Amino acid sequence: MKSETILEQAALHCESRGRKLTAKRRQVLAGLVKSQKALSAYDLADYCRDKLGTSLLPTSVYRILEFLESLGLVHRLNTANKYVACAHVTCDGANEIPQFLICQSCGSVKEIGITKSFVQGLSQAVEKVGFHLANNQLELECLCADCVVQQGGVQ
Ligand SMILES: [Zn+2]
Ligand SMILES: [Zn+2]
């Protein structure tokens, strides 16, 4: 999906929730979509300044990210405390639960949908030993397709 299309759909999604994708919110989302990486609020403030010519304080970027996350437009990776743009504009109302594959070599992130029944099965296995799954979001350490090739395949 082209970044302009993603931004237009995101604006519509905000409107349908009675919220507004203001110019600043749009710029932050554009930065995250265009970088195609997981970024912290600080990384993203730098990216917006260097690549988009927008000066925003990291604290404002952080607040905007929280807003975008509340609408399902971005996801927060808990283990890395970084954000990625939703691969489907928004996972709001989807039947699958978004999960994240994180390349341990180059840091690239891929969002995939995993069925609710799979996550329920996992949750039951956790409950069996008396623990409770506190977060349905899985963040899996992986090697991306490029890095697998570079490293000559997985041993
Ligand atoms: Zn998503
Ligand atoms: Zn990689």
C-alpha cells in the first residue's frame, strides 16, 4: 500500500471514530509509515526532522503515538518500547490478533495476524501452570528473509 493511501485511510478511520488526524498527527504517522521500521518516540522525532522537515518534541511525538495507538493505527512493541505503523492501516475490529516478528539481526519488523483460537490455546497452556497471559501480543525473535540469506541459512 502506498503511504499516501495509508494516510488517507487513516484520516477516514479517525473521522469514523469522531477524531481528527491533525497535521501533526499525520506527520508522525507518515514518518512511521515511511521509515518502515520500529522506532521510539526519539527516533521518530529525529526521522521527522531529518526526512520530513518537521520539528516536533519527542514528548509531543509520544503523545501523538499514544493517540494513534488508541485508534489501532500504530502498535507498540513492548519488549523494545518502539512503535510500528499497523500493516493494515488499522487492526481495529479484525478477527485476528496482531503479532510481531522482529529480526534479531537488522531489527526489521513484520506484523502478522494470528487467529484468536491459537492465542486462546496458548493462553490455556499458560493457565495450566498457574500463570496468566498478561498480554496477547506476541513479539517473536526471528531472522528476516534478507538476513537468513546473508547468514547462509539457518543452522
Ligand atoms: Zn495492525
Ligand atoms: Zn533482518
